[in-house]
Amino acid sequence: MLKRRGEIIVYLIAVFLLSSCIEPYTPNLSGYESLLVVDAQITNENSSYTVRLSKSFQEQNATPVVVSDASVYLNDDRGNTMVFKNKGNGIYQTDSTQFRGEVGSTYVLHILIGESEEYESEPCLMQPVPDIDSIYIAKDQQLVNNNTGTQDGVSIYLDSKWGDKNLYFRWTYDEVWKFKVSYPKKYDFLYDRTEIGTGLIIPTEPRLIPVSDVKEYCWKTHQGDNIIIRSNQNGQTGRLTKQPIYFIASDKSDRLMLQYSILIKQYSISKDEYEFWNKLNQVNVAGGDIFARQPYAVSGNIRNLKNLNERVLGYFKVSAVTQKRKNIPFSDFVAMNLPFYHDACEFVLKSPADFDSPFKFPHPTWDDVYWYMCVQDIYTFIYPLYDPATNKLMKFVFTSRECANCELTGTRIKPYMSDDIK
């Protein structure tokens, strides 16, 4: 995952970037105001459209205050009105069977809060967008450690047409990849001491049962949170080639170990929206020096009709969209001769002899080994180790829980994607 330092804008725009994994930078500013935050987008996709409303927050550990009592609706230039249904928790949605954005139409978003607050977006035209021609990968390097070192990996690019009237583009992506845990749990140990009077019945032989449902392979998903935009203000014609979308450091992630799939969406955006994302990018690059670039400079396209001096954060995005998926098998990465990812998982071997001492009576049992290693939630038992010559039990093998069960960090339910990825 790309990790950008700071994101000082987030403390103001709150829910607008809630889907990212970036921790907000939250300085203690005097004269702080709680401002309305609007995250809204409509496209020409056949889906419900969502508006999220909240109030900005100052403290790092504060919970954003959602706006759950608003009325939200949309007008187009053809006289149609679409009301967003209040779904609770500051979320408002359209009915996908009743409304779908159309290329060539102009839309205005309206937000009513209480009896005194009325907000309206600027009119936004939905422009056409060309199809993505191809998505491909290439071996690459990225500068790290303040440009003092390099990191090997894979860059993902796309080619597209510029389009007839398109001058500004934005891209988003969703990742899916299959992974495996290093030491899947293959046996259960039945730990059961039964008290009789003042003593204990302790079985002399460990009771081991093979696990019928080994949780070795799972899927992970990730929604990209970096800002990818491009301008064609110079009026280039023909094709947009080798547009960088994402870099994966091959030895820093388990993305490239089995199967990987990326879905890229291409948006046609207005000049104003392009400038919004460009300023937001500049704030991100500025890092933690809030006095170098004030986040208040990033203004959106929504205003309070009764108080034009009020600052409203976020942007009402209207964009046509086209998308394309690329499934990348492990063999493609192997051919690039890149360094492989190695997780931090380790296993531990233990037997009763490891806990024995001349001062301990009675001698430790396999139950004692299991209790010490697992009952205290330190490790999980994964399988026994036998002497290949005598078939005598030698050791119990333990590892951390996340290294034995893939469902702790992923899901075994395969995400929806094209059928050629297994």
C-alpha cells in the first residue's frame, strides 16, 4: 500500500478521505471551525450513488460528527429531480433502478440541513470518456529514503485514447490478490484435564485430530487512495501512453506471490475538479509543515447559499467512467527476476523436555507444553513433528495465529472478478 506522510488535509475533510488508510495530521489550531464536509460523486455507471456528510474535526482521536438530518437531492438541466434516501450515519443514496447519470447532462447537488442551512454545488457537466485500451506491467525501481536508495518492483501502466474533447483525467483502482499463510494449522490438540478429587487425570499420549478445513489460502482487497490525475492542456492528439497507475515493491507485499488482479477506472473530469485534486496533491507533498501550505486553500465547488463566506470542504464530482481489469499471474512476475516477499512468520518447536528441570515434579507432559504455548494466547499449535525413522513424536510445532489462519488477515470468499483468475 502506498503510504503518504501526513495527509494534513484529512483533519479538515474528515469523511471525504475516510476510505483511505492514511492517518490524519491534526495540529492544535486556534480559531478552529467545524465545517461541513461533502463527499459526493455521480457517474454513468449502473449503480447507486452516494453522498456522505459530516463535520470536520480537530482532535486526532475525535470521532467525525456525521450529519444525519439533511435532505439531499439532485437537479439536472432537463428539469429532473432525484432525491437521495437517508440511509443513516451521514450516508445518502440514490436508487439504482430509478436514476443513472448521463453523458452530456449537467447536474446540481442540493443539501438542506435544518431550517437555516442550504447548500448548493456549481453546475457540473458529465463529459464523455474514452475507453482504456490496455493495462500492462513493467519491471521498475522507485526512489526511497529521501531519494537516497532504490526499491525494486513492478509498475502498472495503461494506454488510452485522449478523446475528442477530454483535457483532464483521473484514475482510481481496486486491487485483489490471493495469498497463503506460511504455516497453516493442520492439527488440533485436545487439551482437557479432568479433575478427580484433588488430583488430575492427564493423558500420557497427546490427542491430535487433523483439521478438516485448513485455512491456508485467502484473498485480500484494497482500494487505492493515491491521487492520479493528468492534464492534456497542450492539446495532444492520438494516444495517451504509459500512464503510471501504481508501483508494487515486490519484496514488501504478498500481492505478487500467487495471483493478482487490478481494476482501473478512468474518469473524464472538469478543469475545476482537476485543480481541486492537484491542490490536494500539493498539500500531501508538503508533508507535516502545515505553515508551508494551509489546507484551507483547497476549496471545493459547494457553497452555503445563505452565507457565501462559509467554507465547505469536499467536492461534488460528476464524471463519466470507463473501466478495465487486468489479471496478472505469478509467472509474469517470476519472469522479471525480482526479489521475493518474505513474511515475518516463524515457527517454534517444543517438547516436554524443553520445560523439564530437576526441581519439577511430576515431569512435564504434552498437555503442559500446549498450555504454556497456547492457552496463554502466545502461539497456536499447527502440527506434530515425528521422527521419520521411529515414528515417535518428537516436537509440537507452534506459530503466531496470523501465520496459521489466513482468515485473520483476508477472506476465503473469492471477490467478484473475471473468471480467468482462480
